[in-house]
Amino acid sequence: MIVTVTLNPSLDRTIEVDVLTRGSVIRARSARLDPGGKGVNVSRALLANGVASTAVVAVGGADGDQLHRLLAAEGMRVRAVRVEGRTRSNVTIVEPGGVDTKLNEPGGALTAAELEEIGSVVVAEAGAASWVVGCGSLPPGVPDDTYAALCRRFAPDGIRVAVDSSGPALRAAVAAGPDLIKPNREELAEAVGGAVDTVADVVEAAGELRARGARAVLVSLGAEGAVLVDDDGVLTGEAPVAGPRSTVGAGDALLAGFLAAGARGARALAEALAWGAAAVRMPASRMPGAADVRRDIVRIHPRPDLARPLLT
């Protein structure tokens, strides 16, 4: 069982257009509404591939009710905690080739009492869990050390904690010793306060975060694959996609695949890349199922080319 925690979920509306032109009236080719938020997407990807997961989600207002209904319609096991703030709505505009323009609302604030209630639900659900995964941005009113508190709470019980966040929340979590963090290139650069322009830069930055406390670092690099740095060393890999549809949720699918495959070594990295690539081939923020995952396109490099520049 993998428990995901999403404090700032969303309704994600994805609109496909031929070309995005500012100041113009544009007729959409298609539109889709999905439940969203990083942790929500991780649970959706796990569910689509037959891996047991529970999503702990803060929901508020009419949009929160709709989010809950959409998750229930997918067959998700959800522990929804009602809050006073309104669940946000995000809009992604997708052009041909998978070029995304995202408009993300900040989300409603959480009170200390609401955060305490969510924490109690997470503790109750974690008893049967192998992983607790804290994902996404923190809404207003939530302390920066919230994900760090997950690490401190569950480590004594042998429950592993993964964190996929950014900024102060990620930095605070790293110091608390998470078993896994999954930054993208921009989040990694922000966390170490320096440029990340080559594979060597990724490895060095990941090593710095490991020195600060993170046990393993999985860095998603979009079309250029991913890098895993842990106690076993460094692995890189990629899974090229011809004709990408949408990158929304691809990093979440990648994290889900990594956890589902044991979260260690070449096999887990390969599964992560296969799930992430499958998500890129899907429209909007759909999560791929077993029939969508192609493992034959994955290439793992146990001896990475550290000098390789990152182009995207």
C-alpha cells in the first residue's frame, strides 16, 4: 500500500488548440477535466496499474466536491478531508507537439486545525503502508516543514517517505532525511542554488542533497530522461517519445512507476521512465494503464555520460 498526501489538489482542465496566440479568440480542438495534484496523480497512476494506493486529499467548496466525485468514479480509495478553503482549478493549454502553457491557481488556505485533522488521517492510513508520499506545493497557511514532519513521524515505524515538492518545503524535507525526493531540473537547481546544465551538474546537485539528508534522489529531466543517485551510485536513462501529446502529470507517473517497482536500482528507474513516457503519449492529464506502458523504448546507462549537456 502506498499512501499519497495532497494538500493542494486541483481540478485540471486541459484544452488542446492548434496554436496559442495572445489576445485572440481561439477555438479549442478538445477539452478534458481531470482530478489533479501531484499526489492525486501518483495514486491515479498506481491504480491504473493495479498497485494499491490511498489518496489523502484536502477538499473544499463545490470544486472539491467535484474532485472527490471524479476520483471515486475512477475507483480510487480516497480519504477526503473537508476544509473551509476552496479547492483550486488549473488550466493547461496544449499545442501540437505537447507544448504546455499552465495557469495554476494558488489554492485555499489551511488552518492549523485542518492540518492536524489531515495529519491524523495520514497516520491512520499509514499503518498498512510501505510508503507515504508527500506531493505538491503547500497551500497558504501551511508551515514549510510539513513534509519534514512526515519524515520524522514515520521513520521510527519503518515506513518510508518520499517527497515531491519544491522551494522551502523541499529544502526543509531534505534536512529531515526522506527516503526519496523527486525534483525536476528546475527544482533541483533551486534547492542547491546553482545552475544545472549537464548530467554532471545533476549528479553533483543530487549528491549535495544526499549530504544534507536525502537518502535517494530521482531527478526527472523531461524529454532527456531521468537520473537516479542513491547508495548504489548513479544511473541515467531515457525513454524517447515520438509525437508527445501532453506532459501534464508525466513526472507524477514517473514517480509512481519508480515506487511500484521497488524504488531502487535499474529496474525501478526503467519502470519509472516507461510510465512517464506513457503519460506523455496520453491526452490531458490521463494516467497510463498497463496496456499503455512500453518498456522496449527504455534505455538505462549504468555508466552515464556526465559531460552531456541538458538541452531542454
